[in-house]
Amino acid sequence: MIARHRTRAIAGLAFAALTAASSIVLAQPEDDPVAEYRAMMGDDNPAEFWVMRGEALWTTPRGPASVSLEQCDLGMGPGVVKGAYAHLPRYFADAGEVMDLETRLLHCMVTLQGIPREEALKQRFGDGARESDFEALAAFVAEESRGQMLDVPLDNPAMEKAYALGKEMFFYRAGTHDFSCATCHGQTGVRIRLQQLPNISEAEGARAAYSGWPAYRVSQGEVRTMQWRLQDCFRQQRLPQLEFGSEASIALTTYIAHNANGAVMDAPGMKR
Amino acid sequence: MGNPMRIRAKLDGDVVDAKVLMNHAMETGQRKDASGALVPAHYITKVIASCNGKTVLEADWGPSVSRNPLLGFRFRGAAAGDTLSVTWTDSMNDTRTDEAVIG
């Protein structure tokens, strides 16, 4: 309790100092340098290069089975990519669990193409020349849902369970700083550094937070997926590493996606 | 060989508005990978744009230009249907040329 009060007092002081020093700059609370940057780039999102590579990966026979991913069922039937991302995460009867886009892609790589799970996961996040197939495939699949309305219903006990778990995790305080996701993402209209942080617990904020992922991350020069975003927030929250495709990661994604229902998908987007 | 660029060139009055999105790592030589090893420098050093046999832009670049850069510029003296050609050369002596028809 004492520690918590002290943190708040220090944060308050810092904020007062900041407003005093830069009241002119802050005169416009809507100031959003990232949005400005996005406007300057216009339709030129480098994510397009990932989309192209993803499409090639989707249609090329690969793995020990030497088949393409064109028979991969993203939830709307084998091979249907158009609109599929606007209905993920969802419950997949063939796997008996709720899966998000990346987990489903992994499932198809393993079951259809015969690629060993560990090998498929080796480059789950790309780093320069060491490109990630997930990031490219996710960009391609997301692009095929651009302009569609996000619709992730809790139409199944497994989806209800995932949502409930995600919600509980979202508000669960833990770690050295006693943060929950809600500590940083539970208020409207506030920011950290220059980042306007969306309030993910309500529709408008969740839509802003979700509809542009996967996204080209300008600061990294890479397309990143929601799995990447969440593991990085785990790091910021000082929690143990979030496992790629874990039940926890899918539960959080389900919570955010369901809150964001009705959003017009606009991914791959562009983020700081 | 390099990866293809995306070039868009649109005539606006008598001015061509050109936008070139390049697919390049632009490694500064200062960055370390996850294992702590330095990633070797690899960046574009020269960009030349030409139209109707004339150079319309020549630029010397260095490691401070972003990854996958977007280059925007405007020039006069071209007509719709002309071809804009862009070539980059990088610090590993790789080079790439792409073209677009001015619309």
C-alpha cells in the first residue's frame, strides 16, 4: 500500500513538472506524432513487402509433406483466406481449442506441411535478414480482411472461457511493479511518453488497439503480430515471458478482439 | 539483385509527384542482434532517378536513413506515359532498378 502511494505521488510530481515545462506543446491534447507520421506515409506502408512474401509462402509447397498452405482452414473452410482474420480468434473443433491467427498458422504448418513445431517456432519473430514466416503470413492473411467488420462472438463455451480468462488476466496485478494490463490500458485519454494508450477495456479503445494489428513497427522496421505485441507488454509489465501461442496469450487476444467487435479491420497497420 | 521497389509517379499539372518505397534492411553496422553480435553494415549509398534519359534526382545516402525507406520527390519536364526509372546501389555493391509509368 505504502509503495503504491509513493509511486502515485512521484508520478504526480513528474506530470506537474512536465506540464509546466511544455504547456505550449501540450496545448493540443490530441497531438499524435504517430498519426502524423502515418498520414505522411499515406498508402506507402512497407508492410506491403511482408504481404507479398506471405502470399508467396501461402502458395508455395513447403515442409516434409511438400504442400502449400492453400488447404489450411482458418475457420471459414479449407483455403478460404478472404475475411478469415475478421473472425479470429475462434474455436476450432479439429484442434479442440480456441486459436488466434498465429496459432492457427502454426497448426497448419505442423499438421499439413509436416514442419516440426520447434522448427516452425524458431523464427517466430523476425530480425532483419532472419525473416519470420509468421509475420509474413499474418500480414498476408490480415490484408485479406481489410475493410471487413470484426466479428468475434462468444458463441461457444471454449470462447466464453477464453474471454473470461483474458478479462481476469487483464485486471490481474502482479510482478515487481504491481501492474496489471489495466494499469496502462484501463483509462481513456492518457498516455505514456508520447504514446496515446488506448483503453482496451471498452469498445472504442479496444478497436483502436486491435484493428491495425499485425502492424509495421516503424521503430523496428518489422511487421509484428499481436503475439509479439502481447509478449512485449508482458515484458513492460515485468512478468515472466509470455509463451507464443499459449492459452494465456490466446485468452488475452480473445478478450481484446471481442471488446473490439464492430471495428473495421485495417491491418496490417503502421505503429511507432 | 535486391528486392523490388514500389514506385508511384503521378502527374499533377506539369509536376510529377514521385513516391518510391524501397525494400532494404538499411543496417547501420551499429545494431546488435538478439545474441549480442554486431549486424554488419548494409545500406543504400546512392539513389538515381531518371526520366527520358535525364537524371532527375541523385542522392548520396548513409546509414541514418530508415529501414524500408520511402523517398518522395517532385520534378518537371515529363509527360503522362513517360517512364520513371529508379536505381539504388548499396554498401555491399548490390544494386536494383525498377521502373514505373507516369500516370
